[in-house]
Amino acid sequence: MGIILNNTGGLGDVEKAAPVFAYNEIEPLQERMKELIDWLGGEVIRFKPYAVP
């Protein structure tokens, strides 16, 4: 027995959602990792600006 989804467009507009995801999820994680980098005393990781391809 399988599951059949009725709504195939459940994700909505990915291009509109991506900047919100970046702001709410990616940037806070990067900020926490920057704290770790500062604690380690050197640049061990570098982040590129987030962009939707």
C-alpha cells in the first residue's frame, strides 16, 4: 500500500522561499560558526554570500 499525495505543489514558489530560508536558517548558523572561528583564533572556514542559482 502506498501513499499518494493530492497536492503536488506543496513547496510553493522556491525562489520566494529561498531568501527567507537563508535569513531564518542559514545566517544564524553562520553567525554561530563565526563565534567558533573567533574562539579558535583563526580563519578555518569562509562563507560565500548566499545566492539562489
